[in-house]
Amino acid sequence: MSTKGVGRAPGPARHALFAVLAMSTALTLGACGSSDFANDPRAAEPIVVTARVASGQVEVSPDHFGAGLIMFTIANLSDSPVRFTLTGPKDAATPPIQPGNPANLRLNLPQGTYQATAGHGGQTVPVKVGPERASSQNQLLQP
């Protein structure tokens, strides 16, 4: 008694099954990915700008930089709560910053001249935002 060929499809059916599997595999793999995608350059690397508020005085460092994503780190070294305010082409302000505490303000700033102030009747400091910074595309080892 021979079991050779038991449970197998006959030759033409086996070839048709193989053709169907090959076609479905080709269609599945063809649907993966997209040949049309945007390869726009990345945005410029965000920069950190520090601001120090002490007894009505405001210091911003650096006070000139290129347009793009900016992270302000503000230290309140005064004896009372203050609000750091940036006015210009784009206005922004922090909530009250308690004495001895830092605060962060993240902004995407366009080109222009801004005024940084803290508190009521405090000093005003000019901040100059130049043209947009270069892309960070293809720069390795960025933090």
C-alpha cells in the first residue's frame, strides 16, 4: 500500500494555487511603502535662550539669533513674582514666575525686533530675531 500523493492536489490545481499565492504576494508587497513622499529638509535645531530677571532688570542672552524654534529659560532672581513678556511680530508671556524659580517658554519666532520685559514698569530689553536659521538636515550627532 503506497501513500505517495495522498492529500496533494493534482498537478494543474497545484500550479494554479501557486500562481494565486505568487500574485497575492506580489500585490501585498507592491502596496508597501509609497513612491510619493515629501523630502522636505528638517527644521533648524531649536536653540536655548536664557533670560534673567532681578530687581526690575532683565537680561536676555543671546539677544540676537535666527528665526525658528526658541526655548526661553527664565530665572526669577527677584523677591516677587514676575511675568516674562515678549512683544513684537509675535507676542507671548509666561504665567507668574515665583521668586527663585525658573520657567520655560517655547516659541517659534518669525524674523523681527522684539521687546522683552518682566514685571510692571520694569526695564525693556530689545531682542533681534534675524532670518530663519539653516536646516539641521544631514547633521549627525545632534543632541
